[in-house]
Amino acid sequence: MTTGPGTTSVKPRKSKAGWNLLGLFVFLTAGFPVYWMLNTAFKPAKDAIDPDPSLLPTGFTLANFRRALNIADFWGPVGRSLIVSLTVVVIGVVVGMLAALAISRFAFRGRKVVIVGILAVQMVPLVAMIIPVFLLLNDLGQYDRLSGLVITYLTFILPFTVWTLRGFIVNIPKELEEAAMVDGCSRTTAFLRVVFPLLAPGLVATSVYGFIQAWNEYLYALMLLSQKNQTATVWLGNFTTKHGTEYAPMMAGSTLMAVPIVVLFLLVQRKMAAGLTAGAVKG
């Protein structure tokens, strides 16, 4: 049975409605924890431990944020987290870009072994490396130092950075570099003027991922740093004491910790979207 020129098919409408419902379900599932964090952060502390909580806000107060800032040193852990995260991003992007360029553009002995090794490293659970990392950093004199934490974070952020940037570089035609070199550019100049601008969205996307990973990491920061050098994620543990957990101030602290990530994403959202889709089409 065919449809007339003035009618529309019912099946595409049902399919579109189904996908819309699925998207709405995913949005609600992913967004509800964030909503509940904000709701708890701004509600009175007594309402946060109510055995029959309300889904809607029951009050508004900033006392939880004042408590979060006063319970322990806040700016120290946040500053250390920023130092570690930014250092990891800068080193990871620079080294990862050079490694990805070498793997993508140059043929050398053991190239396939390097690629397989990068994939294999990402398959190792981070928990399995705690004891070897601890012993190694202790022998190197890097235990309880931010530099030791930076080295540790690079071990699992660099493989992802290299693999991701390799995908972006491979999708940039070599002919663009060759044309620039024919016009008189050296290989370095051709890379800086031709490849690097096209690679910028991928660098932004990879940098955001690396920053989020380093900023939110908890286990290694807890095991490798003492309380005086604790990072922001470990700082949240101050809200759990022998008398119980202060949920409202903890959610306020979590909200404060989420601010740098949100600000970073808002600043680079256009480049981020371009970087996530840049490798979708060859050439």
C-alpha cells in the first residue's frame, strides 16, 4: 500500500518519537545525580538527612558552602589539584602529540609493537598498579610529592592521548604537508602552519579529557599523598567523621569542585564539539 503525496508515513514518526524518548531517558538518568547534588547543597542540613526526602527543593541556604569552606583548608587542596591537573595536561598533550605524530607519519621498526603496547597499557586496571607505583615512587624519592602524582597520572593519561591524537593526525592528508614543503616550508614549518591548526580541535578535546581525569582521580591521590598535601578529591573525605557524614556540606564541596570543570567546558565547548567529530570523516 502506497501513501499519497499529501500524507506522511506513520512509521518514521514513531521511530523519531522513540528516539526522542530514549534521549530524554538518558538525559534524566545522567542529569539526576547532578540535580540531587545541587538540591542537597542548597537545602538546610537537617533536610539532607530526612528519611523521607523531597525531590523538590525544600529550602535555600548558603550555610553548607560556608561549612564546606571552614571545615578544613579548601583553597590549598584545590590549588594543588589545579597544579597537578594543568601540569598533566601540558606534558601529556605535548609528549602525546609528538608521539602520535611519529607513529602516524614515520615508518620505523617496531611501530606496530608500540601501537599494540599503547592499547595493552590501557587495559591494565589502575588498582593493579598501586603497589608497584608506590614502591617505584618511594625508591625515586617522589612519594608524597605532587611531581610523583603527576608522573603517576601521566602513565594512564598519555596512552589515551597518543592513541586519540594519532586518529586525528591520520585523518589529515599528507598531501597538505607535502604541498607546503614544495612551496618552501620545512617539515617543522609545514606541521606548525598546516597540520597544527587542523589538529587544534583534537588537542582541545584530549586536553579536556586529561584535565577531568586528573582532577577527579581519588585513589592514587589518597595513597600517594599525606594529608598536608591532599588534593581536592581527598579533601572531600573530611566530611566523613566518626560521628557520621555531613551530607549537605559534602554536596556543597562537590559543587565547588565541579565549578572548574564546568567553566573549562564552557570556554572550549565549540572546539570540544569539533574535536569529537573531527575524525568522523576521512580526508
